[in-house]
Amino acid sequence: MNNTLPTPLPRLSRRSKLWLFIPIFAIMLFLGTVGAKIAYDKFTAPSVYKPANQVTFTSPVQKAAQDEAIIIKESGTKALLPGAKWVPQTFNNCAPATVSMILQYFDFDVNQNVTKSHLRTNPDDKNVFTYEIVQYLKSQYGIESKLFYGGDIAILKKLVANGFYVMVEDWLHPNEDIGHVAIIRGFDDEQGVLIADDSYIGVNITYPYEQFEQTQWKAFNREFLPIYRPGSEELLKTIIGDAWDQEVMYQIIVQTAQNEIAQNENDMYAWFNLGTSLYALNNYPEAKTAFEKSRSIGWPRRMLWYQIQPVQTYNALAQYDKALELTRIGLASNDSFAELHLEAAVAYKGLGNAEKARSEAEKSLFYSPEWEPAKDFLASL
């Protein structure tokens, strides 16, 4: 009989035990973060539209016949344009996925990988500007669109009632700072909601009027893009009215922003929208004042990912050091931003540093190889 006792296992030191807990803690932290994100998205996600009665779809706007009288339909209390099959966006691909859905409305079947190859200028491109969507739709598919700012719920309703799909840029969730685009294709006054197709959330989702306007849309100066077939522009022009003229449009927005500031002098987005509109009107000194006031109240972390007019304002005023300060902030978390690299190049050129100006312009062209402004700037050095 063997009476030898088994050799005891070596005791782990306190440090060794700590190292064992680190991967466990990391896994728990990861699962907790993922779970919190899923719960947050579920809690903040808009509801799916459930009409009280059977829906009769509004007909999409068609090309007007020659000499046909332009008649604007009243908005009424509800309207809904035919929808698209949902295109759930892949990572950071809301604009290409949204454009894929837009193309369905016009009888094109194009997947988001194809639209992505045209709209995202590099694999890490975090923001597709609306003007890029406008150019793509027209050049590749002959679809017309026109970009406006300073919208409101009433104009969205009127456009939808008259057959226009409308793309809007907004925050993904209320009071967030992740830029997003969605397609407004309906509204229901009884429920107080807009009805949208959204590449992140789904189709037929609802946005409560005031919540959407104040906590998601306002941050982008209430930008909206009616999309239509050629031949419908005169109807659109009649609906939009005086704001068809860009200068008049920005003057109206200036007044709106000033009214909002009069009600709340700490309205950060009102100050920012005032700045972008004054910049568009070439009033750079007052735009600078508005942007600096907005910044003093506190910008969201990603504000400069989507709107770079504060940088452009400083460059326009030859305040190049301040322009570079903002480009560093924007590029610190988004270095693949071609437009911001070009603004840095402009600032360095203004400071007489041709070498750094060239370097920044080359980065801009690296991230957007076909971008003509970067090519032109390099040629000017």
C-alpha cells in the first residue's frame, strides 16, 4: 500500500491570481458593453408605422407633360409613398445602403457594395457628403435631386404629399453625435409622425415630429434632399417657393436661428446653424462669432466629422492657426477625411509652409484619388 501523499499544487501568488482575472474581467466588460449597446438601440429605436386604417399609397411624382399646369396638392393629414425592400447597412455604410434603397424607388436594383464603391472614396471613409450622392444619382442613373437647408415638418409633408421622396441627414438617435441619412416617405398627423426607410433600423419606421426636428435633424441645419425623375423640377420649385434661391434660403435660416437664440441663448445648434448660413452668405466675421459661441457651449465630439464650415471660415479670414487647431481636432479621430486634409493644406499654404501644404494635399488626394479640388490645389503649389 502506497502511503505517499500527493504533491500539493503550487499556490498562486496574489499577482498570478490577478492576471487570471484580467481576461475574465475583459470578457465580462465586452459582453456588458455589447449588451448595453443592444439595449440602448432597442430603447431608442423608432417604432414601426402601424396605420389605423388601410393605406392608399401616394403616387410618386412623374414627369410633367409639356404645358401642363402645375398644381400643388394640399398635404392633408397623411400620405405614404411606396416603400423599398430594406437594405440593412454593413458597417459604417448608411449612405451607400440608403442610396441602394432610393434606387429601388426608381426601378433600379443595385446592392450597397456597388453604391459603396462609388460613394466611399476609401475603405475608412466615415462620411459621404450629400453633394456626392447628388452627383452619383445624376451621373449614373439620370435621377435628379436638389439640396436645401432650413426645412421644417410642413415642407417635408408637402413634398411627400406631392410625390417626392426626401432624404434627410440627421443624428442616428436623438441627441447623439453619429451622423446618418434616412428617407422620409410618409407622415401621419393623427400619430404625429414622419414615416421613413432607414438602413440601420428598418423600413416604415416612425419619427415623432418635434423629437425628430429638435434632437436629430436640427444639428444638420435641417438639411433635406428631394429626389425625383427629370421633368418634375418646376413642381418642386413651386413647392419650395422663395427658398429656391440659395441666398434667400440662407437669409431665412439666419432669421430662424436668431429667433431660436432669442428664446435660448445657449442653443448650441442654433448658433452653429447661424454660423453655417452666414458662411454660405460670405459673412465670415459674423460666422466666426457664431461658431465660437456654439463651440463655447459645447460641440458633440464628432461635429467636425460632418460639417467643416468653422474651419473654412477661419481659412477665409486668413486665421490659419485657428483653422489648423480645428483640423487637428477633426483629424485626430478621423484621419481619412479628405476634405479636412485639404483645409489643413490651405491653412499651411496661407502660413507660407509649402512643404506641409503639399503633404496635406497629397493626403487629401490619397483618401479621395479623383477629387478635383485636391488636384487643383496641388497644381497651384
